[in-house]
Amino acid sequence: MKKPLLLWDIDDVLNCLIPLCISTTAQKLKPGIKMEDLQNNPPLQELGCSLDEYRQILDECRDQYLYSEPPRKEVMDFFQEWGGCFRSMTLSSSPMHMAPRSAEWVLRHFGSWIQGTVFVPSPRKKITVGSHLFASKAEAVVELDGILIDDMPINVESVKKAGGRAFYFPAPWNINKNMSIEEFFSMLLKELDITK
């Protein structure tokens, strides 16, 4: 039987982009803001900014800090124990100008298990390069016959609406906000009937 294909979002699943951004570059927009202040993603109301301003803050964080950071420990532990029980790729909406560094970061840390990255780039001002392979994460998940692991409600719900499978990785802005990462992985293994 073919192993299931898990499609992993990178930012805020494999890494901790938003917490890092809140503690660093977002302080320019709202000094003193903390992760506990966030209820939404994007946190435009909490930061008092536009979507373009928020994306600029994220990109500054990626550029200055993110790619020298290690992955989430819980995720790395999960891959070390269970990574051979399924196939994995990443499915990211990192902007096109950050995609090469993002892919390098994934391969550096998860290369034993993840050898492929698909990008459906999020837009940026004056950058019009998009994906010529898939129009959305939902289309990619369905076409690749994969299972999405993502923190963003819009991505998970669009996959489900398109007839695919997707799971909410725990984050303050989704329905699994009170679930630990370890509890999430236990649930995922059970749902996918993955055993050693």
C-alpha cells in the first residue's frame, strides 16, 4: 500500500515565523505586542496596519532572522520518529523572492524526509510572479492527492471544500488553538491510521 503524502505548510508549522516576527520586526508597528495579543492571522487589527505593511514586516523577519532559526522541536522530533511512515513535501505560500531561502531551510533541516517543495506564492507589491503549476493550495492538494497540514483556516477550509483532506496545525488563530503539538500529532497518526 502506498504511503500517504503529507503536504506541510512551512511558516508556522515547520518553523515559528509569527512568534519570531512578533518579538522582532513587528515591534516597529506596535511596540510591546506579544503573541497572546493575537487572535487573527493576519493580525492587521492587532498591529494596526494594512496587509501590505504586515507582509513587509513578515518579509523583513524572514530576511533578517527566520532562516538562521531551527525548526520547531516538536516537529523535528515527530519526523525523527515517524518520518519514514509517510511521504512528505512542503506546500508554501512564501513570496517568490523568499522561496529559494525557504526551500534551502527545509532541505537543510528536513532533507532526510522532505525532498520536494511546491510554492503558491503570496502576492507582494510590484511582484507579479505567481505559480504556473497551481492556482491555490487547494488545487495543489487535490491534484497531488495529498493531505495538507496548515495553520491557516482559509487554506484548510478551501482544501476541504475542494474535496481534499486537510488538518489544522495548532495556532492561536484556528480551532486547534488549545491543542498541544504532541496531541495534534497523536490525532494525525490516528486519523491517517499510521503505525510502525
